[in-house]
Amino acid sequence: MEDVKLEFPSLPQCKEDAEDWSYPMRREMQEILPGLFLGPYSAAMKSKLSILQKYGITHVVCIRQSIEANFIKPNFQHLFRYLVLDIADNPIENIIRFFPMTKEFIDGCLQSGGKVLIHGNAGISRSAALVIAYIMETFGIKYRDAFTYVQERRFCINPNAGFVHQLQVFYCFIRYLNIPITC
């Protein structure tokens, strides 16, 4: 079997003018990669439309579990393209199954010149795990490096232990086994 060297793009460096993290920032979205934002549902509420438009958001990944569907929902379906995912913030939830469709949605958005906000309820566990997975797969980096990269931009992230384990396993698939995850 021949040894195949995978090629990945370089991860963008930190912005020099990055703000120091303050506690109220957890209620806002932060730009993680050019055009990819991570935040809480409060950043996608009806009262935040002008901010979403100011930053050029065109796509939204809305993450909730079924019991949250009455209050975490797409608010601007006529303005933005949505991907709505029902994911419980539970360590036994199989989050890996959502990685391919999320990556495809984000890539489609960014390749068309759009900007995407990924949010759950708090922007700490589920949405952060999806952003970390996206960075791992796109840039071929391990979990700890992707986590650090995202945390430098949104300090409050904290994927649950089950998601962390799945992200570490996911790295083995994408880096060592060269096996695409398709669900």
C-alpha cells in the first residue's frame, strides 16, 4: 500500500487587533474563520437582525434539541439560508453524524461568498463542537489545536466530554485512516 500524503490549507493566524475576552461577549457571536461565526441563539434573535446584516450573514446553522424547538428557531427564513439540526447537548449524543452535512453547508456558503453563523442555545458545546470538527477536517489539525484556535476567538467554549471524545476519534478518521465520514 502506497503512503499517501494528505494536503491541507494553512489555518489563518490570529488577528493582531483581537479583543480581550470579557464575560458579556458570550452573548455575542465571534468570527472564528473569515466568514464563519460562532455564537449563542441570542445573536440570531429578531432583535439582532441589523447586526447579522452588518456582518453580512447569509447562512445560519441552528442547533437545538427537540424540546428547545419552541424557542430556538430560524427567525429569518426569508432572508437567510438555514440548516436546522436537532442535537441534544448530551455526552451520549452521536454528533459525528452531523459533521458531513455541516461541512457541506459551511463550504457551500463560503465558496459562494457568503458568511455563516453557527449557533446553539449558548454557543458553548454543540455549536462549538461542530466548528471544531469543521476546522479539524478543513485544516487537518488535531482536536486540541482546533479547540485552542476556536477558544482564542470565543473563550467560553466547552464541548461536553462525549463530544470531545468523538472529536478525537474523528481526527483519526480524517488524518490517519483517510476515511471520509458519511452518514
